[in-house]
Amino acid sequence: MFFQHVYDKSLAQASFLIGCQAKGEAIVIDAQRDMDVYLKIAEQNNLKITHITETHIHADFLAGSRELAAVTGAQLYLSDEGGADWQYQFDHIGLKHGEKIKVGNLTLEALHTPGHTPESISFLLTDHPAASEPVMIFTGDFVFVGDIGRPDLLEKVAGLVGTQEKGAKQMYESIQRFAELPSFVQVWPGHGAGSACGKALGTVPSSTVGYEKIRNWAFQYENDKNGFVDYLLSGQPEPPKYFAMMKHLNKVNRPLLVEIPQHQQLSTAQFLRAHNDGIKVIDMRNKVDFAKGFIPGSINIQHNNSLSTWAGWILNYQEQFTIVANADEMEEITRKLMRIGLDNIYGFISNVEDLGIELQTADVIDLETFKTYLSKDDIQIVDLRGLTEYNDGHIEGAEHIFVGTLQDNLDKISKNKQVVIHCQSGDRAAIAYSILRRNDFDDVRNYSGGMKDWVTNGGKTV
């Protein structure tokens, strides 16, 4: 058996290529949209991708299963569970609980594991030449290392009232069935730490059924269904805004993108024309360089492992945008954006100094300056972190507005006071600062050190 774990750090998302070397056949589970990675792995190992599948209709990334099927001609196997409202609306072979996919000498049995979503399935893998018992289970967003999938996304993202409690109860039942699997079965989840699909995901990529039964909180509520439901639904992180779009695009027919787009480096004249036409500018330089000089109205979303998530929170899928970034970064940036369906890149520039535009600078303050603003009536301090972070401890007097929802809550920011913003260590505050300046909040100061600096230097929280 051949096995390759493919991990996208930008979305903390795992996919898998499993092959039968004797027969030269392979299956891909939960493919990312820039699917050339699987073609390369298959070619390097003398395998042909003959089967493709998904664990559920994903919310956090745009699956590349259809792109991969279009290029390889492989059969696409998808869940047929969950009822009429949870069916994929394009051609595929449906899978019901207990049905199997044969890949050479391997079989993958579909197990219906509802809870995160009604149609969720897991795949129990048996390598027949090696053993008659299963060796691995691919759980998608069902069981993670140290955590389980959240059942509240359909209600919070898609507005389906009442689904989170129903999903939590289904998750409880699914967990009880999972616990009956042999303890030696390896668990390979669809996400790791950093994903918004759970609240306490572990950093190691895999586990075993036996280890999860001992260490995962979800298996400690064997006789307490209500306690399980209450704990599962509490403290979940804010679901990114783009999740609703992913749910839709992963379910319906859509245009396929089978190659990595090459974007144009704009001349000064081309950029200025686009800028004057109102095309949004996303500056992907690091926050320090952005602070030293940025195009008025541009938004700073740094090119790092969080780029996809924050772009999905901030950008409008119907709008074109230009990018500020180095040319040698553009392929990686393009890949990260296409993984969540953000394809409307008009072009990019690498230098903001030679445009003939008067640049703005960010007002970044240190800890000592920040302290001078505390407990004053004419100062508004805004904590931009997530609600759970804020509730776990914040600076006295700080108001909470999560950076992801800032654009929808600008009316809560005062234009009559000095506004001071902060997050944990500065990245989210850089995004917020640029959004506020774009919306004509000119009296804003960024305590970039944030809560990390505050606590390290003995600052108290409430």
C-alpha cells in the first residue's frame, strides 16, 4: 500500500492519496483545488488516480475533486446520506453507509458519521494483502486529534435555525459508534490545529482510536448526552464569513479551474487606471512595511499562513482586486486564494513608492504610550480578538469588536474619540487599522504589541 498525507498549512487542511502498488491504482480523499500536487505524487510513484472522494460538503475550502476528476478521468464517489437537502448537485457515484470502494487490493468502507454535517461520512481502510482487519479511518471533520467537528456551522453560517443542537445530538451517537472500532485503527482527520472547524484541535497529524478514547474530551461523556451537547456547542470560534460561499460552491455545478492562473504584473498606468476605477487594493506585504507607507484605501492582509482565512473574512467574492506583493510570491498567493475560490485577481504590483501616489503611514504605538490612554473618557480602546479570547481575559475598559466582523460594525467605532486598537500580537490589528483608515477613521492608533506584550510586561486582565 502507498500512503501520502498532503497538508495545507494555510488552511490546516489534510488530504490523502492512497494507492495499491500491485495494481497501480490510487484514490484521493478531500482534494485541494490546486490539485497538481496529486498528479505529481501519482506520477512519481507509478500510480494512476482512478477514484476520488470527499468526506462531506466542505465549508472551509473549495474542494478540487471535480478538477482532479476532469484531468484524470477518475470516478467521483460522494456521500448519498443526509437526506434530500444534502445531496451533491452534479454527476457522481453515491455512497451509502456500509458501501465500499475497491482500489486495487484495498477497500474503503463508507461509514455514515453525521454531526458536523448531516451527510458526513468517514472511510475505513483495509489493506487486504497485509491484514483482514481495517488499519486506518479517514474522518474528515468528524473526529480530530483531541477534538471533534463542530455542529454549529450550518446554523451560524448558512442560517439553518435549529440544526446545531440536532447536529450535536447526532455527533454524540456517531461518537459512540466510533468508539466500537478496534483501538489500533489509525485516525487521519481532515484538519489540524489552526482550523476553525473545531475549538481545540491537536498539532500532530494523526492518532489512533484507542488514544482518542483516552485523551479526546468527546469520549468522556459516555453517559451524559446533555453535558456532551452543552460542551460541544460552547466556546466555538467565529466561523469565517466565506464558509457560506464554500458550502454553496462545493455542492453545486461551478466552473472548473484545472491550471494555476498566471496574473499580470501591472504597469503604473494600468494600476492607476484600475485604482481610479475603484478596484480594491489588497496589500500583502508584512505589517511593518505596510505601516511605513501604504496606498490610501488599501487593506493589509499579510502573506502568511493566515492569508486565506483573513482574505475570506474581508474580501467580496463578486469584486475584483489588485494585489501588492513581490512577483516571486504570486504563485503561492494565487494557490492560497484559489483554495477558497477567490479568483478575481485583476493583477499585481510590487512597488508602491513609484506610483506618484502620496502614501499614508500607520500610527503604531508602544506599551508605554498605550498606558497613557487607559481610563480616559475621550479614548475608545477596541479589542479585535475572538470572543472566547476576549472573555478569557481582556484589558479593563476595552470594547470587543472581532476583526472579521469589523466592516459590519463600523457604527460602533467613534469618530469623536481617539481610537486605540489591539489584538493578540499585531497581525489582526494591522488588518483592522487598514480597514478603519479606508473608511475615513483618521484618528486611530495601533498598539501592535497587543495582549502578548501587555501580559508579558505584567499587565492585568479582567
